[in-house]
Amino acid sequence: MAIIEISHLTKRFGGLVAVKDLVFSVSSGEIIGLIGPNGAGKTTVFNLLTGVYAPTEGRINFDGVDITGWKPQDVVKLGLVRSFQQTRVLPDISVLQNMITGYHCRIKSGVWRAILRSSLKEREEKEAREQALEILDFLQLGDFHDEIAKNIPQSAQRRLAIGIAMATKPKMLLLDEPTVGMNPSETQEMIDLIAAIREKRGMTVLLIEHDMKVVMGICKRIVVLNYGEKIAEGTPAEIRSNPDVITAYLGSEESA
Amino acid sequence: MRYSKWLAYLILIVLLCCVPLVMTNSYFLYMAIIIGIYIIVAAGLNVIVGYAGQMSFCHAAFFGIGAYTTAILSTRLGLNFWLNLPLSMIAAGLLAFIIGYPSLRLRGPYFAIATVGCGEVVRSVLHNWVDLTQGSMGISNIPPPNPIVIGNLFTLTFDTRQNYYYLVLFFMLLTLFIISRIIKSKAGRAYEAIRIDDVFARSIGINVHGYKMQAFLISALFGGLAGALYSHCILFISPVSFTTAESTNMVLMVIMGGKGTLIGPIVGAFLLMILPEALRFLADYRMALYGLLLMLVMIFMPNGLVGVAGSLRALYRKKSVTSEKGVSHGHN
Amino acid sequence: MEVFFIHLANGLAIGSSYVLIALGFTLIFGILDIINLAHGEIYMLGAYCTYFILELLGVGFFPALILSALIIAGVGLLLERILFYPLREVPLLNLLLISIGLSIFLQNAATLLWTPEQRAIQTPYLTHTLNIFGLAITMQRLLIVVVGVIVMVAVVIFIQRFRIGKAMRAVSQDKIGSAVAGININMVRYVTLAIGCGLASVAGSLVAPIYLVEPTMGATPVFKAFVIVILGGMGSVAGSIVGGLLLGVVENLSAAYISLALKDTFAFILLVLILWVRPAGIFGKSLE
């Protein structure tokens, strides 16, 4: 069952066509890779899916709802969330606070309930905290929960960023180059983490990656972009031997 | 552990209630009332400036709208203070909506300048709409708040300084309570996220524009409340009290006290009310030194006095930890 | 109808002075990322400097103007050395408040040193009137426009042709890239502040004979400069020029035909309206 369907998605910035007539879909529970040389438009696709950019043409259907042109905060509420290429957390507050902030859109009690100390608010706050701690444990960040986010190691911050995204209770995660700059053992840990996220938390994952080992390793299917257009789609084996893909990557950087 | 905190607050409140009984000097009591009003101002402004991180320089406009609304309604229409008070707050809130809705789309310094512009326009309206506001002549003979009468048992009048102090004290405590509750909820977390990284905040489902509006509105409501209390305290208002310089002063209360903390605005309001009095002996040099002081504080203590206190406390904690370690090593 | 053109001319005159302040302001912001709210006091210091040079040295108006521009440019260098450079890492909004403190300090120091008394600068140009197209325009106002245009053109040529000017443009677009390309950022900073302050000084000196010199004279012009810079787009030279002239003209016309009381407020109304409609100003780039 498709959780996200992208049809004829196009984004033009003035004269520049960043994404052209993109069509693909992701089924619930899959891990799909989105690859392509630098500047192929992969992050732009994420921005389009999450509502940061409005598409020039095309439609996006998520979980049965047409989310084309939706604002980012509404897309998150529906269950689609992304992480950023450069690790983005809230550096000045504690790891736990970061996580609880991520739970924001799932808390219903607003300002009035806060002032009047309603029991619903207290319950939801408690729930937020428990969920946060649970995810932190899952990510092996439990020991850090009281630390200020900017003081924990980079790799931990990376996991925290994913954790905050998970705190929004998404159905689908868009991960933008989760292993960039990591050494082989860290990369393997990330691979295991992503696989665990899919299996144990039931989240669908769309992954932008340059590290072919990661992509070939965990992705069930791969979509290849070049100059904003899809040039190939298929299983890792199919993509590996696809001549168009090889041509696209020839001469451009590829970390293997 | 929580009970001791409640006890501490209770004792504090009792002490505050005793102030008029102890403070016989009428002028000091008057200062206490004014400080109380400005604590409401600063605490409200802290929500948009300190927590949400949006530099707003039009707070005097909300203060002024609150003051003028109740002044006009009570002198022209003879309306009851207790009706005017919420109306003043609503007027300030409406103004915040009008100013904020388009302006909060702007980032950092652009928003700051837009607020300056809006503040100046409001002041100009207060100054020039003579039919409504009596322009530069101001509004005088503002009556004290109507007495609270409970049947035949109890009448509380507010024409004495003492009783006015209790009125302001009540609203000040209410303000601080409400704001602390808001900050400790998801709204407070949203404000903080917006302040730190608003793009990131949006990406985790926070309606950035909506929460900025909310913070701005809340700060305006309390600004209007303070303005109304101010009006009925000093009994005469004119546009000169509601300039951009005043707004800047209010921002300084928040910043010098320590933005983004609950105590900061209290400290800041105290400081900026007491300081001009304390520096009175410097006479003509006062304002020049004030400017210099402002620069020095912003350069060396950007987190305000509360920030300095926090750093000192952290330093002290580190020292005592190391000395403990020293002891345990000694035993080895 | 004649009156209309006189108002227009006056508007262009005051507008030219606005352009000069705004230019300095926008250069400093565009290249150094500094919003200096004490820029109005630099303008004021320029006027006072010219006044004292005229009083004490008895030279002509133009030599005094040039000399004081050089002195105030020197003040700019000093400010960079002791204030802006050490604080270059400080967040922008903190710098804003620091510059507010500087502004308060300078205004009050000037009041202490030179009293609040308004000083008049006498120049022969005040009394001369020229007949242009049948209109009588005081030469001083004409001078503001002429000198203003000359200076504007000079600045534009400087940043387009000369090496340092090009360096300034490079830095305003990409600081890190410029540094990597070997541009001496410190030199650029100094030059920018010198030029920015010099421009403010020229503006103050030109306007002083008409509007009198006093310690608070810079407060409103700096906000108008801000309005212009936002109208025209932060860091845009063309925007400052168009915006400044536009504001001067519209202000004068609205004061004459709508309401004198609203003259200064008009700038703010315009500012707010522009920001709401086009958050990046008329020439600015989108902010998102």
C-alpha cells in the first residue's frame, strides 16, 4: 500500500528547473533510497515533500491525503518528517528537552489548559516525557538525557536529530544523508539503527545517501535522480548494473 | 520537596503584603507601585523578546493603548474601572494582532524596525487625534478604580496609596503566575525552539508564525493591563510617556535583568526604575552614563544579571565538586 | 503649480541628504553586517565638526565640509578598532542594543559638551537664490542636491571600478569566499566604516546650514535612513538612492498637501506598508 505518491512533481526557480516531472511512490514499511550526483535535486525533493517549497507543478499524496502546497507544520502533523543534512538540534537546551519539544504536535493542550493546570495537560506532559525517554533509550542516548545538546558528541547529536524526528510520531521519515562524514563503524551503526527503526517502530524511510554501501545494503528499492529528473528506479542489483546510472556518476564524487 | 517551594512563595507573598504597613514613606510606596506595574510590563515583554526571541520595540504602544483606553472610557463615558480593565487589554491585544500579523513574517532586525515604525505611528495617532485623546494636553483627572463592594459587609476602595499597592501586587502576582504556567507548557517550548532555530522548529511541526503571534499577543495583553493600572495610578497621561525611547527602556529591563528567565524581568524592572533614582546625584551626566552603562552591560553581560548570577553559581558548583574530588583522592 | 515644484525641489534636496546617510548605513550593513543605530550621531558629529571648523579656522564652507568628513571618517576607523572589530562575533540583535547605548551616550555627551543650544552655520549659499525654470531656489538646497549627486556617483564608481570597492562588493556577497580568495577583510572593514561615516558627515554638514546644529539632530534622520535602506533593500546602493530621493519628495509633498504634523510619521507609515507588502524592500532579495 503506497504511503506516499509523487506524481509529475516539478519545481522551477525562475529559469532553473530543479526537479522535473518526478514520479514515484513508496509503500508502507519500505526503506527507499534516493541517490544521484551532487546537485541532482534530492534535497529539493525533500523540501517539496515537506512543504518548505511549493511545487510549480505536480501533486503529492501522503497517506491518502493530497498534501500539495501544505505548510511544513501541517505535513508533520500528518506524519511526514525530515532530518537535515547538517545535523540540526536545539543546541542550548537539554537532550530530553529537545525530545519533548519534538513531541509538540502530538500534544493537544494549549495555553488555556496550561494556565488552568488541567489534568489533561499534566497527563500529556508526562506522556511526552515518557515517550522521549523511551526513544532516547532506543537510540542509546539514555545516559545523555540531562546533558545540554551542544555538549554531547557529534555522532550522538546525529542520533538525537533522528530522535527528535521520531518524537513527532511520524509514519514516514525522510533522512538526508544520515551517514555523511561517518567512519565505517559509525556507518554500520547507523545502518543498523535505520533497519531497527523500520522493523521495531514500523516507520517507512526515504533515504538520501551518497554512501553506496549503505544504499545497497538496506534499501529495498532505489530511485536515481540526475539534473532533477528520474533516470532509473529499481532494486539495488538493477541499479548497480544500470548503464544510465553509471554514466551519471562517472566523473562525479562517489564515496564507496 | 515541592512543599518547601510553596512555603517559600507563601512567605514571600506575605512579606510583600506587609510592605505598605512597614513603608511609611509615601514616596517609596509610590515607587513600589510603579515598580510593580513595570514588572508586569517587563514580564509580558519577556515572552516575545526573551522566550520567543523577537526584538520588539513597540511595547510602549501597548502600554499606551491600555492607558488611554481606560482613561478615555472612565473620563469621557464614566465607565467602571473593572469593565475598562479587560477592555484595555483587549484593545492592546487587537493592536498586537494588527501590528503582528504582517510584521512577524519578518526576520530579526526587520521585525525590530517594523515595530519601531508601528510604535511611532501609534504615538503619532495619540498625539494628533486631538478629539479623542486631547493630544499633547493629555488626559487628566483620571478617577481611581471603583470600589469593590460586597453587600453590606465589605467595601474596598482604591483611592489610597496603600490599597492601590495591593491592587498592583495582586495583578503582578497573577501575571507572573500565568506567564510561568504558559512558559512551562508546550507553548513555552515552542517559543524557545523558535528563538533558537525557527526553520528547525517548523520542520518538527511547530506553527512558527502562529506561536510568534501568540507570544506577541500575550505580551501585549499584559502591556495593556500594566498601562491601565498606570493610568489610574498617576491620574494623568500624555503621549510623551509612550515613545520609542520608552519602548527601548522596556526592552532593556528584559535584557539587563536576563531574558528568557522568570526572575529576569523582575530584576530588570527594579534595576531600571531604581537606577535613574540612584544616579540622580550625577545630574546632567546621568543619561550619558546610562548610555555607557548600557553598552558595557550588553558587551560583558549579554545574559543580564540573572545570567551573571547563573555563571557565578555554576563556577561555585564546579569549585565545590573539585574540592570534593580532592578530598576523595586524598584518601587514596 | 509653482509651489508644487518648490516642494518637489525641497524634497529632492532633503532626499539627497537622506540618500547620503542611507548609503553609509547600507554599506556598513551590507558589508559588515552591522546595524549601527548610532549612525545618526555620526551625522550629528559631522555637522558639529563643520561648525567648529568654520568658527575656529575661518575657512570656507567646502574646505570645512571636506575636512570634517575626513575627521569623521577617522572616527569611523576608531569605532571599528575599539568597538566593531572586537565585537564582530556578537549576535546582531545584541549589537543593535549596543549601538543604541552608543547613540544615547553620544547624544548626551554632545549635550554636555556643547549645550542643547542650536547652532547656526552661516554660508553665503543660504542667502543666494537661483532662478531655475522661473522658480526661486536657495542655493544651499541646490548645493545639497549637487554635492549629493557628486558624492553618490563617486561612491558608485568607487565600488564598481576601484579594487577596494570591488573587494567591498565581494565581501558583502560572500565573506568566507572573499577571505579564501585573499581579500584583506580587515582593510575592507576599515574602508567601509570610513566611507560610511564620511558620508554621514557630509550629509550632516550639508543640511546643517538649513536645519541648525543640535545634539539630537541625528535621531530622526537615522530612522529615516533605516526606512530607506529597507525600502531599497539592505545593502543595495541603487535602492538607497532611489529610496532616499523618493522619501524626501513624498515627505515634503505630503507635509504640504496633507498634514504638516504627519511629516516625520509618514516615513514610518511608509516603512510599515512596504515591509508588509514586500518584506525584502523594493530592491531587496527575498528573505526566505
